[in-house]
Amino acid sequence: MAAGVATWLPFARAAAVGWLPLAKKSMPKPPSDNKSRNDEILIVNVSGQRFQTWKNTLDRYPDTLLGSSEKEFFYNEETQEYFFDRDPEMFRHILNFYRTGKLHYPRHECIQAFDEELAFYGIIPEIIGDCCMEEYRDRKKENLERLAEDTEAEMATDAPLPPDSTSRERLWRAFENPHTSTMALVFYYVTGFFIAVSVIANVVETVPCRPPKGRVKDLPCGEKYSLAFFCMDTACVMIFTFEYLMRLYAAPSRCKFMRSVMSIIDVVAIMPYYIGLVMPENEDVSGAFVTLRVFRVFRIFKFSRHSQGLRILGYTLKSCASELGFLLFSLTMAIIIFATVMFYAEKGTKETNFTSIPAAFWYTIVTMTTLGYGDMVPNTIAGKIFGSICSLSGVLVIALPVPVIVSNFSRIYHQNQRADKRRAQQKIRLARIRLAKSGTTNAFLQYKEHGGLEQDRHSGSQALCVRNRSSFEQQHHHLLHCLEKTTNHEFTDEHTYSEVCMAESVGYRTSRSTSISSHQGLSTSCCPRRAKRRAIRLANSTVSVSRGSVQELDTLHIQKSSIVPQSRSSLNARTQDLKLNCDDTDFTAAIISIPTPPANTPDESLPSSPGIPSILRNSRQLGDCSGSFTHETVKISSL
Amino acid sequence: MGIQGMELFAVGVVIILFVAVLKQFGILEPMSMEDSSDSDLELSTVRHQPEGLDQLQAQTKFTKKELQSLYRGFKNECPSGLVDEETFKTIYSQFFPQGDATTYAHFLFNAFDIDRNGSIRFEDFVIGLSVLLRGTVNEKLNWAFNLYDINKDGYITKEEMLAIMKSIYDMMGRYTYPIVRDDAPFEHVEKFFQKMDRNRDGVVTIDEFIETCQKDENIMNSMQLFENVI
């Protein structure tokens, strides 16, 4: 019910006195009204701007925030006002809605901001008044389209393939986005070249060439060099067929692919050749065969895969279908009318060209499109008058739908331009966003590194390495830490993770052999080179633990046994380097964040160790430091 | 023949086009002008301001605050200060979405529009409300009688009552339980007349009406029902 109705309700109820003498049954009791009858002025403070209104005004819409008891949540006892921390400009419109019953959409505001405000105040956008509804709808649609484009652009194309895609998927990707791999790009250009060659050949073979010896008439080149042209045609069709079959194989949904426009164009482009092969050189049939050759020209449409502009044009025409339909309809009407009139006007003339109304169609079309070939010309005065009216009206009828089509094309074209620009800038934007995001993760990881997780062990030195954190950060880091403890896993960055993945695929093999045979020697002998390479890398590894930790997996394998003997001290020493105060290292299943083992260890001969069987990762307890890398506690799992 | 016919036609078309061009130049003024512009002015200047707050307070039994509140609501809905019958019908119909309230709204409108000028001013509105909500039982009964008496001649005839009754049953709409029978209004009117019409003369006068109502306990009790509406 509208706002006004609420105002009139007391009146309607009062008028019900008129029913009382007529009532058949006794009337029900009225609802008890315990809220205060006095209308009061409420103060609504929106970000400092005070709005005042009658309570009744707000009560008109009881299913919104301001009209219901929900606003009590925002009531400030000290200042006796309702405080909202929102945009005061927008609130003006919201309040006007209560006052007048009509919601208006401010044109200069962002549509999403407006929507959010409406959602906050519990007002549905459908009640926007008719005056502003169209504008609102248009802006909303535009916005949604843009967002859809954005998400499409994000999801599409240039993201790297998941590593476990089949060859079929890779092939499809190569076809759809040639920029992804060099092979695809090469293929793309090759097909483009052959399309061009094929089209040019089709054109050139009709050009008259000098006749061969013994002939007088000019021959079209196609007949003179028929073999050459035939070979070229065959080659092109081979390529096209091959491409089509490859696409068909790679397509994720073959039925959908077969129904798509591009594939139909492909088929139409290559069919004539095959039909020509199959058909006999019969005189009767060759007429039809010649017609088929016309379809070869459709190969030019294959260029639309290569050209963005062609696709836009096609899409524009599709989206302007109704305007084109209107143009066609109005032209047809006008043609019929004028043709009829011209025919009857010119009927009396001898030797006239206007032999019938359909014959007059040609004249009308030529005149209305202002072509004016002059092969059919009216002779009578009436004919000339009507002919001039015809040409004037032709200009009008054709000019009317054209701006619509043009504006459609312009809109789609600009959309595409925007999309391309956005895609180009997207990479930079994403990189920046990723940097910002990783800043937060890095903050946590760095914080961990610097031993901040340890409950103020060495609080003095802690202050040195741990940079100042806001209370928000502190709480956030605490939360992340709790999560780590819950799941017994640790956070790391993606670089480390990818290294671990690779290492694990290696380490799996080595450690499996280890677990089976429990011979350390095996592991080293399996991949001594790799270990050595890792070791060299280790020497250069920097403070950031995460970098080094992957190598540690393997080297730890190798030097498991050597941990206890001599490396303990060296390990200790290392801990001092890496972590300013601590000592604790957490082992997790995700990664091993133990400090980088020294460079020299892999080269040492490994003492035979008691076979460490299938190794489990375990999370170490905090504070269990300074070289207590005992075998029992250091367990590395092979996954 | 056909040729001359076409030429005549062509010449006719040329003349029409010529006239159209002349009109464009303003040489040939079209015949239909003067009427449309002025009529719009009249409607927009119709506005009404009510009497002063004190006078209204004297005429009605509302307090100042109540009058202020009422006027604010009224002015918000009808900025021109007048309610015409169509608007009144629309507003009243919104409360009875299931049925057709227009006929009853028409009667109600006439009951409020004391001076019968086709629109309700704020004074009429507030005076009517004052009677309904703050008036004595007699005043209320008087008002009800006035409502039923369509031609305001002091007598309620069976036809008038039937019209009122039908309009009330119309407000119920189709979907009722039990279904409204066609003769339900008529029956209701018969019952009403049996009760009210003492001297069986086929009409109910104001005295008969008030007397009968005062004797009926149900009616008297229900008169207090709507006192707390405002």
C-alpha cells in the first residue's frame, strides 16, 4: 500500500461508524494501541548531517529499516538521535521516499552505490517512481553487462592451463586462443594465409588470360591453367578439412560445435570441392556444379575467426535484427505502393517499360535508393510527379532505421574496444592486486619467520625484527596462527608450494625407495646430481625461509642421519642466522620450514643410519629449540 | 479514362503537398487554434486554504496537535487542499482490494461533502471526523442516518437502503464464505426495515432510527469502538 493509504486509514476506520447500525453481528474489539499517539520529531544523524522528520513519516513503510524497530539498533542514547554511518547525499533521497512516497534515482550517482544504500535501508528498488525507472534500469543493465564482460575476460583465455589437462583440452585451447602457444600461432597464420590464397585463386581463375596457341577467344585463366588451379584448390581444401576435423576432435561439446556458425561456414566452404569430386562430368549436372562453386566464396568468412571487426559487424547485424526487419517491411510497403501507382500512371504510354507491376518494382527500388539507372523512365506527367515523390520518400524511408543500426554498432564497437583495453590493463591490475594481497600474506609469514609467534620469549630483540603491527594486524595474525594450529598445517607462499610440489614428485620416488629399502645410500645414489644442484642452490639461499625449505626436503632426506652427529651445532648456528631469536621451527605437512642445511652436507659420505621408515611429518611443539632435531621428532612424510 | 484519372490524382496530390509547404511557412494558418491553451490554466489555480487553526478547533472536538497532525497528512496527500470524488474513490478502494468499493465511496463522499460542491475540503473532512470520533452517540447516529439518506430528504426509503446495502456487499467481493447470495442485500434491507420502521409506512425517519438504535444494546455498545482511531 502506498504511503498515503496509511494516512487515510484512520479516516476509513472512522467512516466504519456507518456500518454499525446495519451490522448483523456484533463488532470485534479494536486492536489495543499502546504506542504513544503523539507524533514526535525524530532526529536522524547521517554522518554528521542531521535530518529531522516526523515519526509518522517513517512509520509509513514498516517493512523498511527506518520504519520498523530495526532503527532502534542505531539509537544513540546520549545524543537522543539515530546515527547512521552512511552517505548523507544518498540519505536525502531515501528520506524523500518516505515523505513523498516516490523513490527517485539521482542520475549522477553510481548505480551500485545507490543499490547498496537501498539494500541497507531495506527498500526494494522496484518502487522507484516511473519518472526515474527507465534511467535506473538502463544504468543497471549497462553495469551488469560490464561486470559480465569483466568476469568473462577474467575467466577466459589467458589463464594458464591446469597441469592435468588432456591433450584434447590443450588442442582446443590452442585453437581458441592462438596466442597461448607458438604452434597454435603458426597454425593460425598458416590457415589465414591459405584462406587468402584460396579466395584469390577463386577470383583470379575467372580473369581472362591470353588464349593458348590456336585459339582466338580469350580464355579465363581457370580453364587455361586448370591443373594448377585444381592443385591449389585441393591443397587449400586439404588444410581446411584437416583444421575442421581437428577442431571437431578437440571440441568439448561436439554437438554444440557442429551447430555453431563458424563450423557451418567451414563445412560450406569445403563441401563444394568434395561434391565436385564426386559428381560426374555430366553436362546436365554441371550447371548445378557451377552454382556450387559460388559457395566457395564463403571461405572468405573464415576470416572472421581472424578478424575482430568482422565479428563485431556480424554481431551488430544480429542485434539490430528488428530494425533491419522494420526497414525491410517499410521498404516493401513503399515499393508496392509506388510500383502500383507508376504502373497505372504509365499504362497509357506506348512502348512503355512499365509492362506490369512487378516490372515496376525494379523502377521503384532503383529510384527509392536514389540509384537511378535510367533504364526505366516515366514519360507521362503523372508518372513524373509520382516518380519524384517516390525518390524523395525513398530517401526518408531508408534514412530512418540507419541511425539505430549505427548507434548499435558504435555501442558494440566501443564495448569491444573497452574490453580489449581492459584486458590489456587487466594483467597490470591483477599483478598489482596480487602484490597487495601478497603483502598481507607476506606480513604474516615474515612475522612468523621473525619468531613473533613465540609468546614473548625474547621480547627485547623481538622488537627489533618484528615491525610494528597495528592491532588489526595483530589480531589477524593471531587468527591465522590459530588456524594453523587447528589444522596442524602451516601457511606458506606459492613459490615454495610449487617447489614443494615438484620436489615431492621427485621426493616421492626417492623417499619411497627409501622407505622400502631404508637405505640412505639409495636415495643419494638415485639423485646425487640433483642433490648436488640443490646443495649449490642452498648455499645461495637467502634468509627467507620459504625459499629454502623445499630443497630442505630432499637434503634432509639425505642428511637425516647426519643431523644428529655433527650438524647439530651447525644447525644451531644456522638458526641464529635465519631467525633472529628463535629457534622454533614448525614442521608441517605442507612444507618443512626448517632452516637451510649447510652446503657441504650432501657431499659428505653418509653414515649408515638406522633406516628411518616411512617418515611422518609432525608439527613440532613451540619452544623446543636449539638443536633438538632429534630423529624422533624430525619426521618427514613422503606423501 | 484511366490516364486522365491518374493525372487528376497526381494534380490533387501536388496541391496537397503545396498546402503542406505553405502551412510550414505559416502563410496558411490552420483553422483549429484558440481553444486548447486556456483550459489548462483553470485547473492549476484551484487551491484551497483551510480556515484558521483556532476556528477549526472551535468547530471540532480535536486538540490543536491532533488538528496539526491531521492537516499534515491531508496536505501531503492532496497538496491542492481539495479531494475530488475520483481521488476519494481511489483512496477508499485501496482498503478493500477484494471487492468494489466505488459505490459505497460515492455515498461516503456525499456524506462528507456537506455543502455539495463536489469536493471535500479540509474543514469538511475534519468536521466529519470530529463527529465520528468525538461526537455523542446521537450525533453519530445522525451522521449514519445522513449517510443512508441518499437524497437528503429526511426519509430512508427501501430503495435507498437497498442501494447502500448492495454497495456494502459489493465491497466484500466474490470470494466470501458463505457465498453472497443475490438476494442477501434485499433480505438484509427487509430485516433492517422490520426493526426500524415502527409505523410500517415503508420509510424510516430520523426519530424512528434514533429511537430504535438507542434501544438496541449491540449498536449502543459498538458506538465506542472507533474512539481511539486518532
